[in-house]
Amino acid sequence: MEFGGWIWRYDLAPLGPSETEVTLTYDWSAVPQFIREYIQFPPFGPEHLANSLHHLAKLAAPT
């Protein structure tokens, strides 16, 4: 997902029939100065990134 100059993405690499390695990548280097004046970067802490990966795992889990 790209918004406001930052990019947020998941890279998935299969490790086996029921296992996938997930890498979360984020880049704020293209955020314009006028946005940086209103939003501190990064706009959230490491716990938000961990929560994002947990949510992705729940969505991908077999039902």
C-alpha cells in the first residue's frame, strides 16, 4: 500500500507446503516535508508492526 509518500508492504516467500516467511517492509523516505510537520515518523511504535503481522497470520490461517 502506498499513501502520502510512504510505502507499506508484505513480501511472502513459501518455505514449505504449510509455511510462509513474511517480511514487512516500510519506507517513509518520500514523505513530503509539509506532511512531516504534522505527523511524526514513524507514526506508530514497533508493537503496531507486530500486531500487523499477527493480523496477517490470522487472515491467512486455514479455517
